[in-house]
Amino acid sequence: MPLNIRNEEVNELATKLAARKHITKTEAVRLALERELQLTDKEVPLLERIKIIQDRLAAYPDTGFKADKAFYDELSGDY
């Protein structure tokens, strides 16, 4: 479905970006929208973004095994 931009300021901004990037106005609008969405994704606080990963890890069953500190210290070079 086509997008009809009826705002002259938005049209001028799209034209300016297209000229600077040597791309079409359609590509300029797509690029600007993608970048804005990426920035919006980054506005979500870090704790909220990692909560999904934490929940997935918490879903794994507890094996009952204890970490071997000496083993991991040796791997990292901390003796």
C-alpha cells in the first residue's frame, strides 16, 4: 500500500535525506523509519531487555551440581 506524504515539511526532509544519501525518497523514508525503530528499541531499560533471557535460564531445571571454583579459576588463570 502506498504512503502519501501530505506534510510539506516531511516531504522536504525526505528529499534532503535522499539527496544526501543519493537514494530515492522512498528509500530515505524507509531508512529513517528503521533507524527510529532501532532507537526506540534501545529506550527500553536494560533490566527489562534482559528479563526475557533471565526467565529462559530460570526455566531450566536445577541439576543439583555445584560449580567447581578451582576448575574455573584454573581456566581463567586465577590460581
